[in-house]
Amino acid sequence: MDATNFSKAVRRITVLRADASGEITPIEVFKRKATRKKGTRILGPVERATRQVAEAHARAASSYLGRHASSNAKRKDGWLRDLNVNLMRATRKGSKAIKVNRLFSY
């Protein structure tokens, strides 16, 4: 069978058939080839930590941009007046995105 017709969740298709004596035998119709992980196992925690830090930075930047726009809309030079508060709140939101206990777990 063609593998393109199935979802990636399908690993194997086995059909049970009865032979002439009435005994049921399994026949494997389709089997997906095993995929190998791309990446060195020892670098897994480093990759996970790097990704978490990058996601935290993205979350902090997104939070700051929203706060910057709203501060600027409220008052003249509002972004400058609220700079310290906005940076502090955005940094706090970004730091919450990092899970320290999961950072270097195997």
C-alpha cells in the first residue's frame, strides 16, 4: 500500500486472515519505517534551554510592544514616561515563561 494515503499517526496495518485450515494468521499490509531522531542526545538539554530562553525573549518583546503602543496612545510621549514600568512588567512576563525545573531535565 502507498504510505501517502495514511496519517503519520498510523504505524502499522495488520490484517487477520483465515487460511484453508481455519487458522487465523496476521498479515502485515503496511509498516512505516522507523524515523531516527536528528540531534545528538547529549545536546538535548542545551537545545531545550536555548529554545525556552528564545521563547521567553519573544514573549517579553511581544508584551513590551503591546504596553509601548498603549502607553503611547494614552499620553504624549507616554512610551517614554512609562518606559521603566513597561520594561519591568514585560521582563517579568518573559521570565515566567522559563521553567527552571524543566530546563536541564533529561
